[in-house]
Amino acid sequence: MNSLEQRTLSKVGWRLLPLLMISYFIAYLDRVNLGFAGASMSKDMGFTSAIFGSAAGIFFIAYFLFEVPSNLALERFGARRWIARIMFSWGLISAAQAWVGGATSFNVVRFLLGIAEAGFFPGVIFYITLWFPAAYRARIVGWFMFAIPISTVIGSPISGYILNMEGVGGLHGWQWLFILEAIPALVLTFFVLMYLPDRPKDAKWLAPEERDWLQQTLDAEQRNRESIHKISWTQSLFNWRVIALGFVYMGITVPLYGLGFFLPQIIKGFGGLGNVEIGFINAFPYLVGAIAMLFWTRWSDARRERKWFVLVPLACIFAGLVAAAEISAPVPKMAAVTLAAFGIFSALPVFWTLPTAFLSGIAAAAGIAWINSIGNLGGYIGPTIFGMLKDRMGNDFYAVLFLALLPVVAFVLVLLIGHDPRGEQAAEPVRA
């Protein structure tokens, strides 16, 4: 890395990543705080595990339907305005969960929350392709997605304390949870509008030679990708690799969201633990996953290897969840869950280097959103089937075992799809 390259990417990273990470931290916290509200909310509202799981998952049906249109709108109107719109609307609707009156209104609000948030994550993944060369994307996506486990590491104890506000102001603790954790999204809306530029040409904080080098590098990579894989945005929706990658992503999201929504309840089942203790125990697998995510992505970039850096974590997800299903003792069970968490959070960021190696421009906007749409159906499938199995069997054995099945399918698909490293190279040398 020469001095111009280092200086430019350092400026871009420090300017964009903190805001994107904080935004995703809040987005993910608002998405999964339902897991902490679940036990007390279900008791107060009379929800079964199946009702709760279905409402938790219906968010992802809306997400599936509106992801591609939202990402096309982001490409059309610019990331700054569209991401701000997403954050403001999801903040309002997330807070509205505090006033649901039963199963019907709960499902309606969760569906609206899915519409509001649709496009945020794939929009940022697409946005990263507009700012960072391919050789750095695993670690950059890793830093961005670092917000997922950290939202649980930090958010778990905080959520536990908020749940203890039971009766304050005449509200349940779970109502305070939805209200208080929605406020940061509304506040961050204005920071996004002020500080998030759409493209490198809008970055007044970069020197002219830095803007030129960055844009030329990105343009050269795009020309190379399009010379190998030239597809339109409509073709990307029917491309077999794009669809298959959607199911690979589902193999990661089913365990991710299944554990996210139900792990606090599994821990509660150990007995003798308060809300705060549950929060700290729940945070441990995510802390391990967060650390692993940063080292794993940097290693992937250094080796310029993607396929095996997805396959190994998928195997860990399967092994960890199968062990967790078999074990009932609290400490070994949490150790197995931690192995699965290592796999989930190591696979997530490296996975996104697979589609961005052959998708460019508006095809990337549509294709990334379509992959995320298909994959996030796992957010509906995981909690819904998990809840049904848990209700029917009276324990979490078969429910956790179910979460382990889809990583096996994902493993086979990655072997078939592979990774074309030519798409991560520039068409011609870019002089700095």
C-alpha cells in the first residue's frame, strides 16, 4: 500500500465507518430487542412461543418484499437521503411496538417495521462498493457488521436493566425497552443527513488527488467485473448465482435470528437468573463472535481467499448447534452456542465478498438487495419454526437442531458456486 492509497482509505474509513457502524448498531438493536422483551411481553400479552415467533418473523416478509425497490431507490436518490429516511421511519415504528394490544396489532407493527427498515443493510453493502476497493471489502464489511455482535454485547445488559423498569410511569419494562431503544435512530437521522456523502466526488474532505485515485481505482475494478460478468439489474434477479447466494445467506441468518430471538429464553430456562444476569450471559457468545469477525476478515483479505473463509465458519455453525441441541448442562451448552456464534459472525462479512466480485453498478444494488431479501426470509423461517418446535416438543432440542440444518445446505452451495477472484482486480494498473 503506497502513501496516497493509505492516506485516502484511512480518511474514508474514519469518516464513514463510525457513522455506519453506529447506525447499524441501532438498527440491529431495534430489530432483536424483541428477544429480550419476549418472555415478559409474552406473559403479559398471553402469547405462545408460536405466536411470538411468527410475529418476530413477519418483519422479514416485509423485508423480503421491499428490499429490492428500496435499494433501487437508494441508487436513484442517493445514500444520504435514503438511509436517513429509513432510520427515521424505523425509529418511529420500533417505538410503536410498545403499544401493541394483541397478536393482530403486534403482527401489523412488525410488518410495518420490516417495510421501514428494508434496504438499510443491502444499501450500506452497496454503498461500501462505491467507496472501498475489493481488496479491502472483507475487513470493511467486517467492521460494519461488527455492530451486530456488539449490539448484543452492549445491548444485552442495557436491555436487562431497562426491563427492570417494570411499572415506571405505569408501563411494563418491555414497553420501556421499545421506547428508549428507538430514540437513537431518530437522533442519528440528522447526523446521516449532515455527514454521509453519496459518492467520492462529493467528499470535499478528500484532496483532489485522493478523490481522483479512489474513483479511478473503483472505476477500473468495475470495468474489469463488467468485462467478465456483464448483467443488467433485471438479469441479476434471475441469475442462478445470485439466487443460490441468497440461500447460502439464509443458511447463516436462520441460526443468527433463531438464537437472537430465543437464546435469552433458553438461558432463562437454566433457572435462578435475573434479567441482568441473563443479559450478561447472552452477551458472551456475541463477544467471541465480534472478536473473531475482525481477525477472520483481515485474514481473508490478506490471503485473498473467500470460499474457504466461508466454508469453515459454516462447518462451525453446524457443529456448535448440533452440540448445543444434545447438551443440557448450562456451561457446555453455552460453549457450544459460542462455537456456533464464532461461525455465524466469521461467515457474515466474508460472504458479501462473493456477490460483489461479479456484480457492479445498478446490478449490484439490485442483486445485493435480492440476496439479502432471500437470505432474510431465514429471519421468518428461523423464529417461526423454532417457536413451533419448542411449543410442540416442550423443549429446545429439536428447535436448535433445526437451526443446524440450513448451514449444511449453504456449505454445499458455496462449494458449487465458488469464488471468481478476477472480479476483485482492476482492469488496468491505477497509478498513485
